[in-house]
Amino acid sequence: MDLQLYYRNIRELAETIKDEFPVVVSRETQDGGKEGVFTEVASRLAAKMVVDGKARLAEAGEATAFRKQQADAKRRAEQESAAAKVQFAVLSTEDLSRLKGVKGSKE
């Protein structure tokens, strides 16, 4: 294997990738790689994966759908996290009575 050619191919492909973090789609490989898994990676790594035959660059529509799905998943996780937080405050009996509108004994 000509390493100079290999790394030149990676550099040239990385230069053609417009996004800093493009979406790639995995290909099935002999070492257990699964077909069709979407991932967002750095452009240099994307180029290496494509040259190695382990992935292909996602088409514009595929990348948009993947990023929307990731944003929706993040929003749901943040909502679940916020819902799990329980806030409470410790009030004195006097403060509680004042909030209820009941006249306290110290007036």
C-alpha cells in the first residue's frame, strides 16, 4: 500500500467536504461494521472513513433529517431532566400562615 497516496486521498477528500462536522453513513464491513448508522464526525475523520470504505457521506436530505432527529432527542432529554428536578422551599410556620392568608399571632 502506498501510504503517500493513501494520505493524499484523505487530504484531498477532506478539502472537498464543506461542513466542519459532516454526517456520514456507515457501510457494512468484514470486521463487524453495521450498514446505515448515521454519525456526525470531524471532516478529516469523515474523509478517512470514506477512503477506508467504512462510510459514505450522507446526502443533504439525510444529514438534515439526522440533525433534526438529534435536536429533537436532545430537547426531549432536557425536558425530562427538567421535569425530574424537584424544587422545594422550607418555610417557617409564620411565613406559611402569611402565604395562606391566616393572621399570625404576632401582629
